[in-house]
Amino acid sequence: MTDKTPAPAQEAKENAPGAAPEAESGTASEPEATPGPAPAPESAPVSESAPVPESAPVSEGMPAEGEPAEAGEPAGAAQAGAPAAIPVSPAVHKRLTTGLGGFTMAMGACLLLVLAIFLITPRNNEEILPTVDYSSQLWAMRNEAPFTAYAPEGLPPGWRPTSSRLTGLDAGGKKPVAWHLGFVTPGDEYAALEQSNERAAEFIRRMTSSSTPLGTQQVGGITWNKSFRKDKKANSLTRTLPDGTTLVVTGTATHEELAVLAASLKPQPKQGAGLSPSASPTPGS
């Protein structure tokens, strides 16, 4: 009995996937149902109204997508570190570019004004010594000095005390006691009263710097020795009291101004000296 099925169809049937083999007995059995390939999922419908995203604007100076970078620039450098350009309005651009010139002109005008003020302002380079209150040193000399102290009284206006110091009071009588009292005179010169119970010859030589004697000068009916030191331009008037106390009036002031200070010196008695320092005598009072 000849097979009526064409050979190609028979071969395709035999090679079809999932085809069940024929029974050996030659009896054809019904092929078993085999699962076929899963149906492909239907694609979601595209909404016609959905907007298509536009490409991001390309910043100026940065190569567009797909364009090659400039020569000598590493790949990706134009996009990796370059900051995005910030657009500014023409008004802002004008203020940013023209403000420096106006600022420079304003600063130059200020500097010229300061320079003009500096040039026209009068300046005084002379040192101004502070005025001191010597009331505490005067009180100490009245109450603790081993001799009668002398202090100026009734000096004319223009005499200004600028220094005062005591030495030897804390030595318990083992060292000479001395009081220095310095003034600025009305002639803007220096004058000082020096007094001590030190040996007169040594004290005078030290206070006058071994000046040359010029004779004597009468001050209020009292004789003072007059001297001058040329290298320091220092004038001096000296006097030794009967109790051994030495008074020296010295400085750059003239002998006439020194005579005014010498004439104002008055003894400060210990009897009735206050227990607290009194106000220093006011020059000119």
C-alpha cells in the first residue's frame, strides 16, 4: 500500500516541534496538545496629545551633541566642568562694566580732599610736657625731711610745674635727702629747683655740671652765686643756707627768669604742717 502523503509534507510533520512519535504498532494515535508560543503583549497605545520632549538648549561655547570638541581639548571636558552661561539684561551689563570707572573717580576725589586737608592743617612738633601736682612731695618734705624745705610761692602766670621727685627719705638718715622740682618758664625754657642736705661743694658741682662761676647776683636782697655751662647752655644760681642746706636754681632759662624762681622760694616750717597733703601752690596765685 503506497503512502499518499507527499514526502516533503511528511518530513515537515515529523520535524515539527512537539509532534508525538507514532506508535510502534503502526496505529496512529492522536497527537498530544502542546503549549504554543506565548502571544506577544500588545503595545500600549501612544497618546497623540503627549508632548514630545525638546532637546536641551546648547549653551554658547559648548559643542552641541554629536559635534566634536575643539582641537586640543580632552574628550568630555567641554561638558564636564564648563559652567552654564547666565544671561543678563543690557542694563545690568552696563552697570557691571561701567561702575569701576565711577568708583575710581570717587576714590581719587576723596584722596585729593584728604591731601588738601593734610597740607593746610597746621602741625606742632614740639613736645608738650604734662603739668604735675607736687603737693604730696611738698607734704613729705615738710614732715619728714631733716631740714627746712623751700618751695615756690606766688610765681607769676606762665610758670608750669612738669616734674617732681624725692630721694633719700626712705633711707632713715643714712643718705642725703634731695627734692627736685622742674618748671617750664613763660619763655618756654626749663628751670628747676634742686635742694638737699648733701655736702654743698659736691651737690653744687653735680647739679651745675661743673659750670664756670660768673660772680654773684642779688635776688631780693640775698646774694646768689652765678654760673654758666657753655656746652649745655645751662645757667645756674646757687646758695648755701646756715643749716647746711643747699639751694640750686638751674636750667636753660636765662638768669633773669631763674632769679624770678629764686625770689619766690619760701621756707616751709614743720610747725603746723598738715597731716595730709595740701594742694600744691598755684603759680601766679
